[in-house]
Amino acid sequence: MSIQPLTHVRWWAIRVHRYLGIPFSLLFAAWFVSGIAMIYARGMPALAPETRLARLPPLDFSRVRLDPSEAAERAFLGNHPDGAALLMVMDRPAYRFSMRGDVTVFADTGEMLVDVDSDDALSVAARFVGDAGARLEHAGVLYEADQWTLVERARLPMHRIRVDDRAGTELYVSEQTAEVAVLTTRLTRAMAWVAAIPHWLYFTPLRLNGPLWSQTVIWLAVVGCGVALLGIIVGLVQFRPPRPFRFRRFMEAVPYRGWMRWHYVTGLIFGLFTLTWVFSGLLSMDPWGWANQGGVNTGRLERTLTGGPLDMGLFPPAAPEAWAAVAGDGVREVRFLRIQGRAHYAAVGADGSETLLSASPLGPPDGAVSSEFLVGQVRDVYGADAVVESETLAQYDHYYYPRAGSPPLPVVRVKLGDADGTWLYIDPARSRLMRRLTDRGRLDRWIYNGFHSLDFGFWYHNRPAWDIGVIVLSIGGLASSLIGMGLGLKRVGRALGRTRTPG
């Protein structure tokens, strides 16, 4: 290639980066600022599971009249719902069944929950708040998600309740469950506008159209990667190192002056982090399903581990005094489980702690399933030669570790010899599959979590060192973006001024 075509390519690269960089610098700046805020305000305002449990009243077993099988029949679900729990709903014990939505049957009378009016919603909110003197205002019924119910819109319709308190609390009571589904305060709403909403482009009109939102984020990230990559390439091409090169003479190699020099320097230093952050953000959208392809089908294995679908007929009624003897008086929720074909309860306390109990008879469980037995079941499902390695982990590894919540330990890790390199993580206490990862999924873990959250073991859990590192890198990228945007707008302004100047 001759010198002239190379010069032509460089000319176009500089201008594409310059003019696309104006709008994308603004987008990058929003992502950097909101990324810093996301360190301390992750996600949209929501009702934390621990808060929900803490606000639930203790289960009153003495008022339970229906056994689980009868309740499932009343709900027209037969004996095989996808999930089931016993809890207090509107101050009454009730069974909640999950199967294409939630169905609630009151355990004292057998009635189904079919209607939650505004008075019911205000009563639910008053019990949740726990302040007899609190003033509550019913602010309407939502049939379509607003800004704060986007994540929970499957539980619509919801009653919106305003609480006259110093925090500016707003509660959303679901008509499906007669429970508070979303909790926001003035602070969490404000933080969301600084953090999650601009970072994820969670603007209601856009987010309500799932495919449009997904494609918008994907293609903005694709073009953003191109803009950042072009900036890095142009910066390297324009670099003019003196001979002999010494790092202390670095600034002599910068072919610019003034603010352009600072854009160039910050772009070279922080441009690579900008590129990896935008690229890993792109991968968080799982574009074109790249990280979810391949791997073994786990449906048969999960059925083998549980011993079959949840069967409410396996759960005999138990006397209230028996519950008090084995689980105490502070049980907030009882979840129905099937482990290796046997019926079990998980009694959940106000702090989220769970006590596993055998359902027949009511009492301590038999204990965890041995790792050898679990690996044998994996071989039964996938073939005698399918397992290439298995190990019981007492500590987390790089792929099974706390991020949102703390997955249980110990866990049995089974590596399969299939073409996609599938790894399975099985909880021996409950005989359930916790995680499935292929080669591509493990790669995605490093590219996404590693590059986007800087989730590397040597410092991710070492705070505040991690916070400081992320904030410094974000401020560097923000500075480069804002300087570049200012220079680009100034250049556009000069160009427009020339076009308006008479002949």
C-alpha cells in the first residue's frame, strides 16, 4: 500500500472518531458517572428479600385448617405446582403456589385470594410499615409499569401507596399476592436516576418495549466500541516517540497542545479501559445468545436430583405444637421441597436463615447426600464416561462465588467431557443444581464480570481498594470523554460559523 492511501485512511479515521465521538462522549460520560454511582446503589429500587421477611408476621400454625394437598386442589393445580410456600397473607395463614403466576389459597378457610381492593392494599401497607400513626395515601392502581415497577411488572396490577414519612416512602402492593412488591424512598429514587437508569438506559418508554430496548443498548455499545477503538488506533498512529525514547520525555511525543493534548493523553491512558468497559457491557446483553449456546441439557438431571415434580400429597398435616418444637416461634415462611424423592420443608426465619426439616415425620432431615451418590446420578443421566473430574468444594472458586447473595457451601463440582466443557455445581444439602457453565460461559465470566466490574479475586473483595481503583479509572475515562466532547463541539461551532459568514 502506498503512502497516500495510508494517509487517506488516517484522515477518515480521525474524522469518524472526532464527529461520532461528540454524541458518544456524552453517552460515555453518563456511563462513567452512573458506573461510579452503581458501586453504592446497585440496581433499581426494590424490596430486598431480607426486608420482606423481616416485615412478615410469624406464621400462626394454629389457624391452619387445610393440608397442602387440599389447598392445591382448591387452586385447581392438582398436586404438582412448580413451587409452594406457607406464609401469612393479610394476617391469615395461606398457601402460595407458583405455576405460570402466583395463586394464593387461605389455609384457614380454603378461600382463594381473588381480589385486593384499595382498602385491602392500605391495610397491607399499614402492616408492612408497622407504624399505627403513619398516614397512608392510595395513589392509584397500576395496570402498566411505571419507572419503579419495570423489574416487577409481571406482578401487576399493583396499588401505589404513599407513606407520609420523612423518607418519602412509596409502596406497591401486588393484587396477585396481597404483598408489598416494591419499596422506594426519596433517596433510592434519586440514586436510581443517577445510577441504574442512565447506566442501563432504563427509561420507561424504552424499557417497556423489550426488543427495542435490547437492540438499542446492543447497537449503541457496538458503535461505542468502534469509537473507542478508533481513538486508541489514531492515538498510537499519531504518537511520535523521540529517539532515544525515555518515559520522562513522553510528553515530547504528543503531537498536540492545549486541551487536545490532555484529550490525547487521557485517551491513551484510559482508552483501553473505556473499550473493555463498553465491550463487556455489550456482552452483558448476551448479544445473539453467544454465551448461552451449547452444553448438556439439565432437565433430566434436575428431575433425578429432586426425585420428580413437587407433589403436595407427600406433605402430611403436622400439629402446631410439632412445628413449635422443631422450628421455634419465629418462622416467617415454610417452603415445600422435594429432595431425592422425599418431602422436606425449609422453615425460614425473619433474618432469612433456613432450617431444613423432613416432612414425614416432621423433624430433622436425613442429612446431605454424599458427593459419590450425586456423581453417580450424573453418570446415570449422561453416561458412565461423561464425568472427567469431580470435587467437593468447601470454598468458592472463580465461577461459583457470592455476587448477589451467598450460594451454599459445600458444593459438588462436576466437570463433564462434552464438546462444550460443561461444569455442574450441585448443592448436596438440597440435592439441587445450582449452576451450569460451559467453556463459553466461563469465558463470559471473565470478559463481563472481570472487565466490567473488575471482578478479580486479588482485589474485588478487598474494599475500599477496589472502590478507589474503579473510581480513579472512571474519572480518567470521564475526563477524556468530556474534554473530547468539548473540543468536538468547539470545532463544529467554528465550522458552522464559517458557513454563516457571507461570501
